[in-house]
Amino acid sequence: MFDWLEFDKSIKKGFEEQAAQLNSYLSKRIEKNAHIRDLPIFEEPGKETIDRILSMDIPAKGRDPVEVGNELVNDVFEQAMLTQHPRFFSFVASAVSPYSLAGSILTDVYNLHVGGWEQAPGAGAIEENLVKWMGRLAGYPETNIGGVFLSGASMANMSAMVTARDSRLAPEDFAKGVAYLSDQAHSSNQKGLRIIGFRQDQIVKIPTDDDFRMRADLLEEAICRDRQNGKIPFAIIGSLGSTNTGSIDPLTELGQIAQKYGLWFHIDGAFGASILISPIYSNLAKGIELSDSFSWDTHKWLMQIYSCSTLIVKDRKNLLNSFAEHPEYLADVRSSEHNDSWDLGPEMSRPARAIKLWYTLQATGTDLLAELIEYSFFNANLVKKELSKRPNWEIVSNPSCGTVNFRYAPAGLSDEALDELTGRISKEIINRGFAFIVTTTLKGKRTLRMCTINANTTEKDILQTISQLDEIAKYETANL
């Protein structure tokens, strides 16, 4: 039989023990972060560790929590990719702000429910403030700006397409709708469209130019062709900082085409929207003011703890049209003055994701974060500069939004041999544990990709990495 008094006693004791234990873990992690450059980027767990975790039973009686915590630290947290490492150049991973960490810890400790305004008005006010700030940066009229914090760009982009569909298509026309994106658009856009019911033939990929930007002329041709064939074009998805190359689509041209044909214009700014805070590089996002919505992952370039993403729309009525529901059990907790966030997106139960970003912006200010972004551009240009000094290195995509692609391409090797060589170089630099650089494929060429958005990455890190890549490339070529 359940003994409430005993349960209450054990819970109080558990919180006391965990406070001390967590303080110890946090102190050790902060100490390690102070020497992060000397740590291996990846300590892969051995087969024995994985097999032990997979074979563990879920106990009927609890185990020693200190033992459980130590297992988690040693077997899980310490044996994963250190994506905030200054020489982790793959994916779109960044350093972490101590204020984001503090905000994240407080959010977990207080465990706020921010589905509706009434549950946590202060957290709701912070989210509303940040949504309007982001919209203003994009040039949206402040009066109608709406938005919601979500887990990541996958959810943000999909939610944008739900809104676009409901805004531009009647339900009976869903099967005729067509959405357009470039061949460099992030896969989350295509996946999101499929999840919400669109067939593959309703998702049209538009080729890109030599700078990996969507060709507006081919986009307009595709829209006209589809309209003539009885289809209903309803959405254009532009990229503000593609994952592969950091490329930025011709946003102004895309926006004008969207307006001409009455399409919803969404911008996937998961990676690149952060340039909006830079006085120097915000002009690269010109045309975003013509969009109907955009996504922005602040856990990429603004040093935020996972996860902290947003969907911003020019007119919040469109979000309400797609997501608002008013069940009877929420009647007493609805806000009469503010939109409840569960009416602005797909989630009802949700954490206060905006707190950590607010903490960072208030403690750090935007000037320092803008300098961080500008520094990322500098480092990507440094990569190109150093490679250009060395023979046989080919720049496949020029630096954009802190990202550059390149490969070692000595004369006389076939395309297949060059692709194999590129893979060998990546594997060896990772095996050395010095830097983490994986490959991607652009216009049929397998390339090495470096994303330099980590604020802890120094010029020395870049120079040493390029030096090692050159050394490895010469060795692997000789042994190919």
C-alpha cells in the first residue's frame, strides 16, 4: 500500500542528495570546459558499455541514485561528441554561453508549463517580447508579428508549411498544391511537407546556380508550368544560410515572385537568421522582409543550449487559424489579452525555451553576439586564404555564413579517386582526434566542409587544422 509520508520523506531526501551531486557534476564540467581545447573531440564508448546499457533491466526497486548518476556521466555524457569543441567543424554546432546554461538549468529546476499564458505570465511575456524583437529585425510591421518557440527548425519549418497550406489552399485542393525549394534546401523542409500529407511529386526542387543559390528564373518557369497543368502552387521556401554551403538564396527575387503569384514565402533561416543582429552582415538577408514567415535556430549561432528554435510569422492570425483549439478543459486558463502559445503551434505541454535566450541577451547584449558572427565570417575566409596558398586545393563553395567547402584535387586523378581521397582525408583527421571534419557532396563532387561558427575557435586552430589536412592529403594521395 502506498505510504505517502514515507514517499514525501524520500522525495525531500532525494532533492537534497541530488543538489549536492549535481553541484559536483557541474563544477567538474565547468573545469573541463576551461580546458576544452585539450580534450578529445570524441570518446566513443566501447562495445561493452553499449551492451551493458542495452542489457540493463528496468528495476522494480530503485538503485543507489549516486551510482546511477555516475553511470550516466561516465557512460553517456562523457562518451559523446563534444560538439562545442573549438575544432568541431562539422554540422552547425556552436559554443555555449554560460548564461544560456544558467537559464536552461533554471528552466529545468522550476519546470514551468508555458503552453498557456496564465500558467507562467512572466515566461510568456519573455517569449512574446523575443518574438516581436526577432520579427522587427526581419523588417516585419510590429503590430501583427506572431511566433512560437519550438524544439528545432524541423518543427518550425513544418509548422510554417501547415500555416502556408491553410492560408493558401482550400482543403479540397490540398492534393493539387505544390511547394518549391532549392536542391540545397535542408531536408527538414521536404520531410515536413511529407509529414503533413504532400506527395513527393508535390515538392519541386529548383536547381541552384554556381553559388548554390536557387535560380529564380527556373522557379518562375516551374510555377507557370504547374499552373498551366492545373496544379496550385502555394509555397516557396528560401534558404538563409543553407546547411551544406551557408548559401543565401536571392530572397528579394523569390519574395517578388511569391507576391506576383500569391504564394506563401517561407525562409528557412535556422542557421543564417542570426546575421540579422550584425550591423555588418544583416544586409545579406535583404528580402526577408518580403517573407510571410521564417525559422531561426538560436541554438546554432547564438550560443544557446539545445533546444531553442523559433517560427516567426508576419501575421499571427495565420498561426491562430492553423493551430488554435479551445477544449472545454482549458476554458478557465485562457488569456483574454495575450495569445496562448498552444494556439500558435503544435505543442500544448512545452518547456520555457525562451528563458535561456533571454538570459543570454540580457547578460551579454547583442554587440558581443554580433561580433561573434562577424568573427565566424573572418575564420571561414581564413580557411579559403590558407588553402589558396597551397597547391592542389580546390575551393568548391566560397565562404558564406561561416561555411566553406573544398577538396584536395591533384591533376591526373579520376572523379572516383578524388571522392575516395576526400573520404580518406576526413577519416584520418577525425581518427587523429585533432579536428572533426566530415564530407558532403556538391554538384557531384565529394568535398570537405568546415563550419567556423564556434566563438572559441582561434586563428591558430584554423592554421593548425589546414596544416594537418595538407599533410594528410599528401600522404593519402601517395598511398591511393
